[in-house]
Amino acid sequence: MMDNDRIDQEELNKIAQAADTAEKMLSGYEKAPLKQRVKNAVYPLIGRTPLRHDMVFWPAGLLLLGLIECKRTQAAADYILKWKEKGAKLSKVDDALTGYAILRLIETGHADLMPYAERIAEFIMHAPEDEAGSIIYGSGGRNKWIYADGVGQTSLFLIEYGSMTRNDSCIKKGMLQIRNFVEYGMDDASGLPYHGYDKESGISMGIIGWGRAVGWLLLGMQAAVKYAAGNDAYSSLISEITGFLCTVLSFQREDGLFSWQLQAMKGHADSSGSAMIIWAAKKITDIIKTAAVSVPDGEVLSAVENAVRKADPALLGMISNGYVLGALAECIDFAQYRQAYGCYPWGQGSVLMALGGRYTGE
């Protein structure tokens, strides 16, 4: 018994150290990187508009969520207040992820942050979209490409925001993002997603089964399952999502992680994609149990239980001296997945999300 207690305390200490590091990483987003600041000083001299610094861009959103899962809610709320003091500026649809973090903070008693969730909702609801109503991600007006990243981020926020505020338009918009990607962005043979697609041309883009694309989709899908559990109009979506989840879990490696590309079983593992998948899997099964949802694939609960049993120690093993290692570098665009692995904010945040349920400190 003593050994188990000692091991548990060691695990908690590792998670706490990683949360400390996440707080430091988050503070780094308070101001623009030096490279951007230098460019902004030069741009007006050559007739270019300085780049706006986005304090709540998606890596910051993942760090916020990791801290929130670790009960570091005050640190997360303090960061949002600093963003408020600097004008609460929004730049990209990726900012929806921080919107979801704000909703989680509101649930813990930070009701004063609701105006900023409202601001993000208005921003996302007025973002450019394609002819099917899918929100366009990062195009700068040059195309109408739909990315799994944007689908997961915007649906996660819009569904939860709409449910919290009883805004049916936001809920419908969020659910539509998931529905459209399931219809237009999946590979029929493998059951896994492409990174994205262009509906007008009918062409899917990027590789099939990129780990973080799967993770992004599942983040939004767990919100869709949560809403669909109490709404018959969307009940059929639950079986589609749980079926997809079972397919995803079938690619889990023996070491408990998922490869950077799920089918590349002998490829490099990615701690960030793995953690996103496991976080969402836990949430989906919690919803199924709480709402007593009947799912056609009764194996999903046991599949997730087995997956989590293997993944948790593997993810914990990625933490070294407070730093989460083994995360794939930032994806530049479709089919540009630089094979560099290390400690990045998205790995730090997502692994804390997945493991935060074990942590009880503040």
C-alpha cells in the first residue's frame, strides 16, 4: 500500500511540475516574439501593416485547458484578464479554443469572463465560410479550404457556448462543422480523416490519419456527443462518432501512444496528438455513462478503458523535469509535417489535459 501511495505521489509531483512549466510557457504569449516585434518595427517603413499579436492563439488555448484540467484555474483566469487589459483582441478562428477555456472558467465561478466568451462567439459566427456553412480556417481570403483543426476548435466552442447561453444558432453552427467534416473530409477505406478538404473542387487535402487532425476532430466531437445525448435530432451522430472513436483506438500502439500519422505504426509517436485523442475519449465515455446513452457499438466503453489504461502511464512517461517531450513540431500546412519532436506548448497543454484528472492541487 505504501508503494502505491509513493508512486501516486510521484505521479502527482510530475504533473504539478509540468503545470508549473505550462504557466511559464503561457506567460510567454503575453507579448509578441522578438522576431515579430523586430518585423513590426520595420514594416511601417516599407509600407506594410504590422502584424497583430494574438495572445489567445491555439497554443495558448491548449495551455489554458491543460492548466484548467489541473485545477490551476486562477492562473488561467489571470491570463484572460491580462488579455482583457490589452484590449481582448481577436485575430483568427483558432481563438475559439481559448473561448472554450473561458467557458470552463465560467463554470468554476469566473462569471465575470462571460463578456469575452460572447465576444469570441460573435467573432466566430461572423467568420468566412464555404457554401456548406463550414468555417474557413486561416485562408486570408485566398481559398475556402476546411481544416480539421478549425472544425475541432470552432465546434468545441460554439456547441458549448450555445448550450450554456441557450443560443440555438451557435449550437447549430457548431454541430454543422462536425456533420460537414464527417460527410466531406473522411477516407472511406480507413475510416480516418484527411487533414482537410475543398468542397467546391471535391478534393481532400493533406494526409489521411494525421494524429493531431484526429485529435482536433475528437475535441469537437465530444462536445457534439454531449449535446446530442439530450437531443433526438442529432442522436444518429452519436453512433457515427463512437464508431469513429473505436476506429481511432484500434491504431493505438503497444507503448500506449499514437503515431504522428495513425497508420504509421512504426513511425514516431506524437505525445500531443496522443493526449488530445485520450482526453476526448475520456470525455465521450463520461458523457455516455452520465447520460445513460445507448450506443450501438457497446465495445466503445471497454475500448476506451483499455486505451486509457495503456495511455496514461505512457503520457506520464513523456514528462521529464517538468517538460513534456515527444510532441510533433507545428504543422505548416497540408502535407507539411516537419519530423521534429520535442517540448512544445501544444504538447505541454494537451498532455496536462489528458492527465489533469489525477491532479487535485491548486
